Amino acid sequence: MTSTDSAAQGAQKAPAKDPWDLPDVSGLVVGVLGGTGPQGKGLAYRLARAGQKVIIGSRAADRARAAAAELGNGVEGADNAETARRSDIVIVAVPWEGHGETLRSLREELAGKLVVDCVNPLGFDKKGAYALKPEEGSAAEQAAALLPDSRVTAAFHHLSAVLLQDPEIEEIDTDVMVLGEVRADVEIVQALAGRIPGMRGIFAGRLRNAHQVESLVANLISVNRRYKAHAGLRVTDV
């Protein structure tokens, strides 16, 4: 048997990695751009309540600090640039209308950072919510194009801001679909989602599949309006 054959045989015998063997992310600092909006504020509250160090960002530092004081749990507030610089993981939760401009202005501060885009490009008319398709394919792909020196992933799209911000709710019953190009980065985001009681982070493919994940929020809005609910998602048989 040649050395090449032996190596191949050894590789075949190597046990597959447990997909639920996720890294410890408890010591990482999480920044939330758009942290004064409903979604960003809710995510910041849940992560901080779970013991994560969180900084919320806004274009106006005073506004961010005021929102942080409301949230408590050790949350800090700063302008977007300082939030990006001080954080290990940066969640992008800004309105779609300001998504490109915000990221373009923070390219330097976000270099080398793990960026988690949770923005949903949506339009609204008399018939309700509908998905928009950015030129790049999705909000996450736009982020990747604008931040070539960052590690861009996509997650946290389908969460109810109402449930996230409700202090009476102990667990958020939902799965979080996580997309990205580098498995190690995706696993960090999965682990971060799992810090929130009731949540699981589920690998859902590469960034090229982000459009349909972002678009599904339009369907959930319809569900919520019809059933007076705050619907989330569960992936079965996983």
C-alpha cells in the first residue's frame, strides 16, 4: 500500500465532526449596529440578558447610550464606528434603506470583524409586505461586496422584536437560520444564537441562499397579521 493510499484510508476513517459541537462564544463582545431600533434593541437585550457583553451603536452616540441605559444588563452605547471597533462580532440591524450607506461608511472599522447581517429588504403596499431583491442578490451579499475585508454571515432574520423585548418571556421558541461561506464563522454565529434560551442556530447554506431566507419575513408578516401572532420558525428532524 502506498503512502497516498494509507493517507486516504485514514481520512476515510476519521469521524465526522458533530454539527452541534459549537465553540464557546461567551467571552466575545457583540456590537449591534442599529441597536436603537426594535430588532437591534431586542437582540441586544436578549444577548446581554444571557451574559454576553453587548455594545449598541447608533449614528448618534447619545441616543445609543440612552437606549443602553433602558436595556440595563451591562449594555453600553456608542456611535456606530466605536461600536464596530470595540466588538468581536457585529450584528447589522439597520433599516434596509440605510444598509448600504452605513456599511460603506464603516468599511475600515469592520475590517477583520465577523459581521452578522440580519436585514430584510422589504417593500410594503396595499397588499402587505413583499420581498425586494438587491442588485447583489440579498442584503447579506451586498454586505459581503461592501466589506471585502470582513467575514460576512447572515442570521437572526425571523425573530419577533416584540418577543425579544418582552422581559416577561424567558425563552424564545425559534430556530435561527445561519448562512455563510466559512463553516467556522457560521458555527460562531450558531453558538451565539444558542446563548439565548429557546433558540438554536441552524446552518442553512452559503450566502448565495440568503435572499430566500430574508424574503421569508414577508410571509411571516402575513402569518402574524392573520393570526395575531409573533411567528417564528422551527426546523424539524434536526
